Amino acid sequence: MKIQRMTLWQVPLTSHETYRMAGGKTCDTVESVVLRLDTDEGLTGWGEVCPIPHYLPAYARGVAPVIEELAPVLIGADPIGPEALMARCDAFLQGHVYAKSALDMALWDLTAKAAAMPLYRLLGGRQMDSAPLYHSITCVEPDVMAGIAATAYAQGIRQFQVKVGADEDWQADVARIRAVRDAVGPGPLVYADWNCGATTLTAIRAAQAVRDLDIMLEQPCESLEACAEVRKVAGIAMKIDESAHDMGSLLKAHALGCMDVVALKLSKFGGLSAARRGRDLCLHLKTMMTIEDTWGSDITTAALAHLAITTPPRYLLNTCDLSGYVTPRVAPDGPVRENARLAPSERPGLGVSPDEIVLGDPLAVYQ
């Protein structure tokens, strides 16, 4: 089997509600890049990457130049066994892992289809029927956030990510955290996410003001060292997100003692291959994980579901149904939230069939 053609689409994904984070970052309409690999045997593989603007060193319009640069390596190559071909791509073009994540995902889709198996079987096998979901709450007024949390709770959600820091008012953030904690009652997991937007002092002041609550903190500061200081002073469990992007960063966060939970985002690591290696390292470190990505639609959500259910339940905190936060749905058969959980398809590969009418005209074709 050989790769014959690569097609890219750029698809605007619009959030159901504007998603506000610390530092003035927002998600309203974001460009997602969809990749299809066609082979000479008629099989196709799908991948997706959707960087959030101003969030990480990645941008949607940087994907096509990377795929074009890699075309001499990819066209005519055997796609079966993703890690071997990705190693050749890395040798040819270093870095640009976010752009390569869509390629890696498409190669896994193809490999699983060639094996006539759902992807999770190749990623280690099913360890649970479905994965628990969290619900992310945009950073707005405390009472509005409490209402969003109450609605999600009524739908079965028991894990809540509370975005804070959008107005750089730590006392308002304390009110947000308390409002959501009160809205969902005792028991559910509530964690406050600054997306690196707090100083050490601000994070410590806010954390000390809610020490009476059952909560967790998520990446308050930009550096791991600053996060470790907040974790030490506040004495509150912490999830690392933005600073976790490879094996070295996972080991560093673990050594600093600030990684009670970690977010493994596919595009930060460079795709399913690297994220799976990160997952296995976290299992060795006995660290709980969120299996997710920065943003995306049905293709990315399907990939998350497959990797999530191959993780031992004891160490999987949650995953995210990204496609549930945006429109349009690019694949009508993509996985959807059911009883606050997410399960992958039993069809071969990722199990999704993107609608090319929804995708629109291709951005680029390489053959």
C-alpha cells in the first residue's frame, strides 16, 4: 500500500458560546485543518488539528506548508505502521509537532483500517467501555458560570473545569470558583484553570482564599517552577497542562512535585504516537491523566476516545468531547456525549466519515 494523494481542508469551527480564558484569549470561530490521506488500494485516513490562536506555539495556517514540505517523504510511502513513517518525517523536517499531529492521526486511521480493527485495539486494547467527560466553563460572571455548571450537572457531568483569570481579578476568580463549587454540591471534581495567566502571587492569594473548598488548580503560572511554588504554598492538588508537551517536561513536572494530574494533548505532543508514549510514562509515574487536545471537531474527538479507553481507569481522570462545543459537525457518525461519557466507534480505524460537503473546497492537494 502506498500514499497516493494528500488533501487538506481548512474548516471554521464556531463555539456554541464564546469561550473566554485568562490573558484575553478567546475561542469564538477557530480554523481547524483536516487532512485526508488516499492510498493506491482505496483506503483513506483522516486527521485533524485545531490550534487555538495565541494559546500555544501553533497556528492553523502553518499546517499546509509543513505537509507540503513533507510531501516528497509521504507520497509513495507505505502508511502502515505510523511511527516508522513519522520517524522519517521527523528526520526530514524537525519540529512543527502540532502540524504533524494531524498526519500521525491519519496514519493511525489508515493502519487500523488496513487491519480491519477499531483503532483502540492497536493502541493497547479496551480497558473501559467509555471514558468520563469533564465540562469546561467559560470565564464570565460567577452566577452565569454557576448556571452552566448546574445544567451540565443535570446532564450527568461530575467533573468541571472552571476558567478563571479573564479579567485579571483574583477576587472575582475566587467568586467564580465558589459559585461553581456551590452549584454542583459536594462530591464532583471542580478545578480552576488559569491557562498560565496568573503570577505566582495572584495564584497563591486566590488559592489560599479557597483552601476551605474541595478543589484542584490547573496550570496557574507559565513555568513549572512557579506552578510548583503555588502547589507547595497552597497545598492544593494541581493539574499541569500547557507545560506538558514531551517526555522531558513530564519528568520535570513530576520531579518538581506539581503534577498530580496532567493534560496530554495530542497536538502538543505531535499526535497519537507521542501522546501514547507520554501516557505510558505517566502510568509508570502513577500520574492521573486527561486525554484531550487543544480544540477540534469529530475527527479529533474520535481519536481522543480511542486513546482514552485504552488507559487504565485508575489513571484516566477524564477526556473531552471537543465536537460537542462547536459547530459544524464534520462527521455525522462521530462520537457524542452519552450519560456524561464518551465511547469510540467499533468501525475500523477512527470510525468517522467526514462529510466533504461540510468540509467545502480543499485548501490544497498534493499527489
